[in-house]
Amino acid sequence: MKRLPTTCPACGSALEVAELHCATCGTTVRGSFPLDRFAALPPEEEAFLLVFLAARGNLKEVQERLDISYPTVRSRLDRLLLALGLTEEERTPRRPTVSELLDKLEAGEMTADEVLKTVKGGSGEPDTGTGA
């Protein structure tokens, strides 16, 4: 099934619905209708939301259903809330927990060098070994 596009392929701006049509009676309504926040969710956020709702908000059950760690569930829930505009982005980024870093390592999102540097208090960028 095709997903409703939410961003302009030319400039990246948010799209609006301009026309609605009834297939039964042929009525067409034209105007400018913004997409609701749920329609604009990326597919992975939408899938997480559906699992979260099916688990009735029980994070342990979400963890089991998705086979991911509890900190990853919390992180994905935070991202979902942010995407829905239900929370403000943290002013200062918090340091990820070791468990979150290990999840990123396992998922291939970070290298072992990046994880070690982050744990030691660095930027999360791998050390090039140049001593610079």
C-alpha cells in the first residue's frame, strides 16, 4: 500500500491536502488542509506507535514484542513523543546510557571505537589515532 507523501519532493517542505473527493457521489472539496500529526509520522514511528498501543502502553511488553532493550524502547518512545509534538527537545543532549550505546553498536549504528570514546566522555567520534 502506498503511503501518503508528507514532504515536497522538490524542496522538502510539508505538504498539505488540497482536494478531497467522494468516490460514491462525486463530490469534490477543495481547500488547504494540513496533514494531521499522525499522518506525517515516518513509517518506523507509526509501527512503534501501533505496537505501543497494542501493548496498552506497557513498555516491558513493547520490549518483548519488538525484541529490543528497555532503554531502546524508552528512546523510541521519546522520539515518537517528539515527532508528535508532545514534548520539547532537550536543551542539552543527555549522555546515552551504556545500554543504549551497546544497542547502537549491535544495530550497526555506531562502531566500537565510537562507543568507547562516548563512554570515556568524548564526542562519540572515533579516534583517528593521529594524536591530533
